[in-house]
Amino acid sequence: MSGIEWRCMAFAQLSASELYAVLQLRSEVFVVEQACIFQDMDGADAQAMHLLGRLEGRLVAYARCFDAGRMFAEASIGRVATGPTVRGTGVGHALMSQAVACLSQVWGVQAIRIGAQAHLEGFYRQHGFHKAGPVYLEDGIDHIEMLRDF
């Protein structure tokens, strides 16, 4: 899907309305859709780079990126979310490509580790990630660590 405006920025660069849209999308996807009660605001946002994908002024895609040593020994990408109106259009794939590019631009090309929902293993494989550990339960959902070598 074309027409998405991508911006990668530090937490301090987010406006109040951008932060609200981010928290709203994350809540919609991770809490409401997945019926998962968990503390989304985990204190890590201030150390992340935030990738926002806007379509016609509306936030439709989001991910946060961390440098090595913050969430894992390697750099990492998390809170990967697309809004329901753009699913199935390729926005998720564009989001992952943009997230890898954002992370690489800020901290250099390097290995990236993610904690992925296990049912999305195939999706992340398409972006160069491979299984790097056993399935584990997080917030009631099966997850798996995956690694993308550089």
C-alpha cells in the first residue's frame, strides 16, 4: 500500500497528539483485540525510537526500536502493530522493513532480536528472522524469540 508517511523519532520528539495516537493504537491491538490485560506503558518508551506510519493523517502502523543492551543483548524491535483497516494490504511488511531501516539508521546495521507472537513466526521469517529459542508464554500468549543476523 502506498501513500503511507513514515517517521522515525525519539520519544521526546513525539507531540502529545502523536503519543496519544500511539497509545491508542497499541491499546486497540494488544489489549482490546487480543483480549490481553497487560501493562503496555512499561517505562521503556523514553529509551526507544518510535516508528509511526500515517495514512491520510491517521496512525495505521507503529513499532518501537531499541539499541543493543536495552531489551535484549542485541538491538530489538517491538510493539509492532497495524490498524485493522490496513491489514492484508502489505502495510505490516512495509512496517517491518521501515523498522529495520530506522534501527539501522540510528544505531548501525546489526543483529536484531525480537520477542514475537508465535503464530507470526512465518511473517517474521519473511524479514530475515529465524527462531532463536523455545516457545514461552507472555501475557497469556505464546511467544518466541527470533533473531535477524546482519
